[in-house]
Amino acid sequence: MKAGLNFTAAIIAAVLVVLGASIFTVDQRQHAIIFQLGEVRDVIAEPGLYFKWPMIQNVRYFDKRILTLDSAEPERFITSEKKNVLVDSFVKWKIVDPQLYYISVAGDEARAKTRLSQTVNAGLREEFGKRTVHDVVSGERDKIMEQMREKADLDARKIGVQIIDVRVKRVDLPTEVSESVYRRMEAERKRVANELRSEGSAEAEKIRADADKQREVIVAEAYREAQKMKGEGDAKATATYAQAFNQNPEFYSFYRSLEAYRNSFKSKSDIIVVEPNSDFFKYMKSVGRSGEKTGK
């Protein structure tokens, strides 16, 4: 009885082991290739639960996701101007034909990356050799990347790989070239700055001269207008005085004499020498005679 139970348990265990060795799963992020005695038997691209013959068949998995090939160090290329540039790039790729991929590179991702890297570098060297530094830096950068993607994809298809994108992250000049370029750029900026300063100084002088001219014209016109107004005022005042004094010439003569006396005898130390019978003392004499008459 006990032996029978052990035998049954052994059979169940054996069945489970065989069943476990026969069942395998394929993840949605993977391709699977079933090998039978070392030869490709089937390629599975859809996720799910599958069966294989134990001990006869085995399974290898390959990544279905988009992978990145990023260069460890920038590569040195030569432009059409015979100038060296350092280019840092990366490639986006994925496996689209697992069987061809396995046959071409034995399913080795490192070998596939080496092949892709050689293809992309050769294409970039060719494209950069046709263009100037300006073109590869800004002018035709997008065009270079698109052409590189197309060329690299044609070669990658031979190993069951699709090139999704080729991107140039950075294009730099070598240190020795950069210093020379920076010095040239600095000299050019200084030249432009000096030219702008010179033009600014000339424009400033022109503005100052124009302002001085306008100031002189304004001052002259103001002085002319002031003199005109002053002349008109003096003429009007003179006419007013003349009109007023013409009404009584004797009073005007008397008023002018008083003004002369006031201006002549402002200080006790003032001395004036005139003849006694001078007309200057005309009204003083009149006042004196009037006083004598009044005293009498």
C-alpha cells in the first residue's frame, strides 16, 4: 500500500517536472525563439503561455523594446574645410526579425551594437566630409540626422534590426581649434564693438552740433524778439511821454530840471562848477525871486 503511494507520488512529481520543463511564457516586451537540437524551430512574437518539448527544445529571449546605442566618447570627424570636429551621438534601435538577428550576430547584443556603431560612424564621417562646420553645427544638422537614419536603417535591416532614430547630441571643436576660434571670435567682437563706438561717437557729435545750432538759433530769435518788443515798448513809452509833456512843455522842462538837480546833488561832497547865469539854475533863480517877493 505504502509502496503504491510512493510510486504514485513519484509519477506525479515526474509529470510536474516534465510539465514545468515543457511550459514557458513570453512577456509582451520580448521575442522568443524555440530551438530544436540547435536549429531554429519557431519564432514567437506574441505574449502568452507556450509549450515545448523538454530536453529536445530550448528557448531564447530577445528584447522587443527600443534600445539605445550611446557612444562612450565623442568621435572625431573632418569637415569639408579640413577641420576636426568632435561629435557625440546616439542611436535608437530595436530588433524586428529575431531569427535574422540570431543568425547574423548570434543573438549577441554587444556584437549588434558594434555593427551599428561602425555603420553610423562611417555614415557620419561621409556626411560631415561633405559639409562645413557651420552646416554641421546648425545649418543642415537635421538633414544630416535624417539621411544618417535612412542609411543606417538599410544596413541594420541585414541583421534583423530597425534604426528608429539617429541623433547628434553635440558638435564641438577640439581644444586647440576652439581656442583659436574663440580668439578670432573675440577679435571680431572687439572690432564690431569699436566700430559701433566710433559710429556712436560720430552720431553723438552730430547730435551735439545740431543741438548747439538749434540753441544758437533759438537764443538769437529770442534776443531779436526781445529787442523788437523792447524797441516797441520804448517807442510806445516815448510816444506816451511826448504826448503827456506836449500838453505842458513848461512843466516838462521843470520836471527835467528837478531830475537833473537830484542827480547832481546826491551827496554833500558832490561839486559842480557852472556859471551863475547858466540855464541850469533857471528854476532855482525863479524860486529865489519868488521867495524874495513873498518876503517883501
